[in-house]
Amino acid sequence: MSKTIIPVTFLLFLVYTAVLVLSQSIVPARYDGFVYGKHAATMDTVLIEAFFDPVCPDSRDAWPPLKQAVDHYGPDLVSLIVHPFPLPYHDNAFVTSRALHVVNEINTSATYHLMEAFFVHQERFYNAQTLKMSREAVLDQVIGFASNALGNSMQSAIKSGFADSKTGTKTRVSFKYGCSRGVYGTPFFFVNGFLLPVSDDAIDYDGWRKIIDPLTKKQQRYLLSVF
């Protein structure tokens, strides 16, 4: 009995079509990620996008120098958006990333505070520390941690946020968005839409200054030429 041979190009077309349909079905109502500071990210600034996993040590180490650099320039020159990217081999990456989405829905000014709290106490959510815990127990621990970090008055709202399927969807969208940008680990950085070279060494404050300084000078020269 002869076998039907399907051309490879046709298979690739089917895969591409399936991915396209799936991606269209989860287009979010707003751009993914958490804007740093009180000013909306704008194309008139140098735009940095960081992909972080709340329980990734490399993400933790990369955050302080990036924050210092962004604060140095201010929102008129540099904008920052952090995208949560829960790595599948970190057992608690999804639930902690979801916690960021939950809190961002409640109070956008508290999102980065919670992210930093996860970074400081990251070891509490490593694989080994929660290996013998049920998913429900881990969820309770995350809710309690977030409530303690942000104020116990928020505990009820945080619990309700985890009961809302929309926050789970937003967390999956964050992961899929990262995949669509070619992200496969954390931290990943894009500056004005272009990927920075991936390195095992964290970019320190001086490294960020070397990246951003030339771009802000170009920006200022352009503004002077326009006005």
C-alpha cells in the first residue's frame, strides 16, 4: 500500500497558518507590558523593553543598573516597558508573573514595587523550596507575599484578581508576545525595537550609559533641527 507524501513546504504552510490564526485570536486590548514611571511610554523617547522572569536570578541582577540608568535620564528622554516572561523551567514563574498582572490591574504604581520584592526574596519561590508544595499552597504563598509587600488591605483584591481568568490570559499573552519577538530566555532587552546582543553578563550602569547616551544626543540634535 502506497503512502501519501506531503511536501515539506505545504507542512510549513499549515504550521504558519495555525500560528497566525492562534496569534490573531489573542490580540490584547492594549500593548503588553508594564510602563515604568508615571509617564506613558512614547516614541519620542529612547524606548527600552525588558523581558524579565520574576524568579530568574539573571533578571534580578539586571534590574538595578537598568533602573538607575532610566532614572538618570528621566521620562523625557527614556521610556521603559517591562514584559513578564515566565520561563517554563522555573516552576513558579507563571504564578509570580501573573501576580504582577493582578497587581497592575489594581494599582499600576504598585507593580514595580512587587517585582522588586520578588527579586529581593526570590529564593522563597525557587523550584527546590516549593517542590513538595501543592499548586494551591504555592498560590496562597504568592498571594500572602504580595499582600505583605503591598499592604494587607490589598489581599482581598489580589485573591479576586487570581480568580479572574483575564489575568491568566494576560500572563499567557505576555509569554506568547515574548516568543513572537524571538525571546527565549531572560533577561532580553530591546532598544527602539532592536534586540541588544544576548550575553551571560549583566549590563552594568556604565554599559547602559554607553548604549543610551549616543541615542539621546541624536534625539536632541533632531529636536534642535526641527525647532
